[in-house]
Amino acid sequence: MDVEKPWSTVRGWAIVGLLAACGAVNAQSGPPADAHERAALRAQVQADLASRAKRDPNLATLNLLLAQPETAIDLARAEVTIEAMIDPKVNQPATLRALDNLAQAIRARFPQGDATDNEVKIGLLLNSLQAAGPWNGNRPFRYDLDNPMGEDPKDKLLSTYLATRKGNCVSMPVLLVVLSQKVGIEATLVSAPAHVFARVRRDDGSWLNIEATSFGTVSDAHYQQDLAITPRAIQSGAYLRSLTKQQEILVMVDTLEQYYRHHRAPDDLLGLTLRVLTTDMTNVSGWLWRGEAYAALIDEKFLHKYGSVDAIPPELRDQYAVLHTNNIDMFRSAEALGWVEETAEHKADYLRSIQQVKAQQARTGR
């Protein structure tokens, strides 16, 4: 991430100050405010969100989704609602029916119905996704080896996955968790660096990690080593924690943030990230996308117009400096949570492993 290329406005800077005063993790934000000042600043943040929601209907909808009690949140409905913000062509009723039909077919495989042992349920659920059979219309679900990064936000949608049967590390665990909950298995999403996986509850109360891209089980220790997760990131709760339903909605909103980054104005992305961070200050993606928004504003207001920092008129240098500082501070906030930027070597290693899997499949004809 290029800290010399940020995005936002002085008005955006004021909101960053409010976030910091409301308890953000950025240690560079100055002395803490007293309780009265914090309350006043929180009220200002909420007022700003309300104002933005009037201009962006998506924010108003998200406010309603996130205001629900945990027990009232339906992840499938939240997912298709957010998907329609990214692609208005998404057929929400049809997607929900497809999910219900798939869940019904999986439940029909349980030998003792709802009384079936949870371990057996989990195994049959995974098999129902991975193996071709009447339960999935003889169309098994697969990791999309041709598009492992999901560069287009539409590639990460559950509706896309259901249609193509090719998924990624967002759509695959979301489907697994939604189906788990529909067939009576307690499950949750879990965040990791640039990755999401599922966690399901065994009969003995313990949790089991499911790597949805391979339909296998993976330990926390393996994720920590393989994804270079820092102890600080675990301690802060940024990664490897079982998410609440509100936080699971934010996993879905991450794809919406990606969409906003490329298809909406930077100020819209600032409003969306503000909604995310007021819900969960340990949401690493929220800080990173907010940093991207400030980078985009700097490009829009200064670099595209003047060509270089040195060419910015003196009377505008202070505004540029504010945006540049905000851009850096957003990434520092993510780092304070334990986030570490992925190296080019790590990404190259991952892509090489994808090519190896593709080559093996070509040899075996699978």
C-alpha cells in the first residue's frame, strides 16, 4: 500500500479524529478524552452516519441490519441484501430458495433427522457440497482455481457461487456457515489475513475449524503459521476469533467495501468504513479500506490534477498533508491490531501452490 497515495477530505479528517477519541486503537492519536467528551464525540459520529445514510441508501439498510439483536439476524437474508447493493441483478428470493432447497436436501441425508450426532451432520454437510449427487443436482461445489483471489467483488457473492459452483475464501465459508445454521449445526465465520474460514460446534461443545476451500479441518496453530498471524493480532481479537452475527455481517460488507473502492466516490467509502468501524473497531478490513479511501482522495484532488506532490500549490499543501497523515494513520491502526502487510513472496508462493493443484488435477483427470 502506497502511503504516498491517499484519499479523502478535511471533513473526513474530522471523523477520523472522532473515531480516535471514541476509543480507536491508534496509539498516535493523542491523549484520551474524558468520558463527557467521548460521549459528545460518539454522538457526533452517529449524527454524521445518519447524515450520510440519507445520501447513501445502502448505509441506511446496513444500519437496520446491524441494529437487529443477535438472535434476530438471518445471515442468508443479510448476505443477499448486501449482494444486491453490489449487483442489482441478484435475484434475492431465488437465492434464498436455492439455499433452503439445498439445506433441505442435506437434512434429508441425516440418518436420524435432527437427532443425528453433530459430527455425522458435519461430515454429511461437507460431503453434500463436495461430492456430486442428487442433493446438489450432481453439481458439486469447488474452489475456483482459475480465479483464487476473487478480484471482482461479484465473484465473491453467494449467488454467484450457487450459480457457477466455483467459489473462493469468502463465498465458500459463507455458504458453509449459512447451511450449517439451517440444518441445526452451530457455526460461525472466522477472519484471518485476507482469508475467511468456518468454525462449527461439536456435540461436546468444542469448536472445529473447517477450511471451506478444501472441505477439510485446519487447526488454529496451522492458520497462525501458514498465514503469518502475529500474536498481537490474536490478542487484539482481529483474527482467529469466533465472530458474532454482527461481525459476520461485516465480513460480507468487506466485499461491499471492495466494490465501493472501485465504483463509488472515495467519500462514500469513508462513510461505509465509518459504519463498519463504529460497529467493530477491531475490523482490520475497515481500517485498510479507509486508508484506501484517503489514498483515492489524494489521487483525485491532488495527484491527478497536479501530477506530483511538489506541484501542489502552497495554499493547498495543508489539506494534502491532512489527507496524507490520515492515510498513514489508517494503516497504523491496522498494524496496531497486529495486521502485517502480505509480502510479494507470500502471494507468489500461494499462486504457485494453486498452479500445482491445477497441474495435479490435470494429470489425474479430476
